[in-house]
Amino acid sequence: MVSLNQSALDVIGPVLANPGLYGVHVEKGPKGATFLDFGIDAPGGYPAAIIFSRACLAGMGDVTITSVDYGAIALPTVNVSVALPTLSCMASQYAGWAISQDTYFAMGSGPARALKADEKIFEEIDHKETGKIAVLCMETNKKPPEEVVNYILKKTGAPPEELYLLMAPTSSITGSVQVSARVVETAVHKMHEIGFKLGQITAGSGAAPIAPIHPDGLEAIGRTNDCVLYGSTAHMTVDCDDAFIVEKIGEIPSSSSKDYGRTFKELFAEYGDFYNIDPLLFSPARITVANARTGSFFSAGSINPTMLAKSFGYKI
């Protein structure tokens, strides 16, 4: 059986061997856990961000960066293709672990989740890991204190010397790239939420603009989410009945949400909590679905350059 955590460790091997080459700081944290700072105090950069994003996918996906015109704006764009979407996206990349201890908070993703394996989604994933290596990707602007490291060790069962914590704030290059690199994962998650079985989704690729960096955390969260909601495209391959796709295709894009058409920052200010925003909003702007069973092809949604410009404060 494939080890998601070992695969992720292989991905970060070049950074561990030569962190300075990638603008990453590597140090020993509490209990001897390995801290990899991709953007808190370290500069990071695009090569580092690609490795962070690939590790989050447990090494089961390709991540590259190009440039694309979105109306009047040219933006760096992350391109992602994944193998085995259930494992790479839902068992690994999905940010399903909210790490909250006292005043510390981070969103946890990556293959260490498959060691904890207590999220509801794992009831439908036939993969739970028992190995000693744990690789956790953390969206945070603070390095975790000892009590948080102890909590992660307890939940994963990993020995301290085999725990690797990859950290980046949203207001960093790595943070911005890794959010946009979730374009396929958001499609898989949305499709599952509206009724697709995970086993029916057999392949995925996608592209999303990378948000311009902003030093304010809330601004950065708004911009990065808007890149997916208003600028991304996901291409999915499925194996199911055409009639089911016809019924559901219009529900997949972000435009199916009642909250569509407003920036994420505006929504966050109104609702006051990430989890109060309509969950149907969190999906790609545009979706294409190819049915391997029948050869049929479907599409819904569209890119919205006007909303991207509004999010970035750019005057068209």
C-alpha cells in the first residue's frame, strides 16, 4: 500500500538537504520535531511553494507555474494535475484539520491527516496510515509551541524525530500558491458534497491565478480565496451516468452559491466566521467534466476577471 507520508517526505527531501537554495528555514522544534518555515520568517519563493504544494498532495500530483491573462490583468497561474484524487486531494491536501490549542490556530492539511484519520471524510476513504512518518502542512503565521507539537504527536502517533511540520502564512508567496493549488481539491470536495461518490471521480487537473501578496492576513485570505472562486478552472474525469452529471453540473461552480458575486473579504466581514459562509461557494469558477463511461463532455461556470480585479484593488 502506498504511504502518503513517505511520499511527501520524498518530495521535501531536496529542501531538507539544501534549505537555503529554496529560501526555507529548517530547524529543530520542541521535542525534536523538524520545522520547515516556508514563509513566516523565511523568504520562500515559487520553487519552495511548488514543493510545499506537492507535499500537501502527498507527492501524487504535478504542480507548475505559468502566466495567464485574466481580462486586463496578467497573473502567475498554478497548474495542477493529480493522480488518484481520493487519496491525493481528500486524504491529504484537504484542509480538514483545524489545529486549535489555547491561543494558537493553524489550518492543517497534508498526509499526516491520514494518520489521525478521525475526520468524517475518512469514513468513505479506504486508506488510513499507521506508519511512523508524519508530514503536516500548516497555514499559519506562527511556529507552534511545545503544547501544540505534543498535541500533533498524540493525534498522529508519530515519534518526534519523524514529525515534519511545513509552515507558511497566507500572506507569503508559498501561502498564496498553495491555496490556488487546491483548485482540483475544491472541485473534488464540492462534487462529493453534492452527491458524487469519491470512487466516481477518477482524475483531475486545473489552473488558478496566484494572488498578489498582501502583508495583511485578512486581505491575503480574501485574495487567495477569490482566485479560486472567480479565476480557476477544474477539469475532472468521472465514471458515472450522464443523467447524473446533467442533473448536478450546474451545482459545481462557485456561481451556484447565494454568496457568489461578492469578494471573500466582504463575506468574511459580514459573517464574522469562515464557517458561516455558504459552503457551496468554495469551488472552482469553471468546471468541465468528461465521462469516461460514455465519452460525453459537460461544462458549467465561467471566469470572472471583474471580481478578480475588485479583489486586488485593481482599476480596470
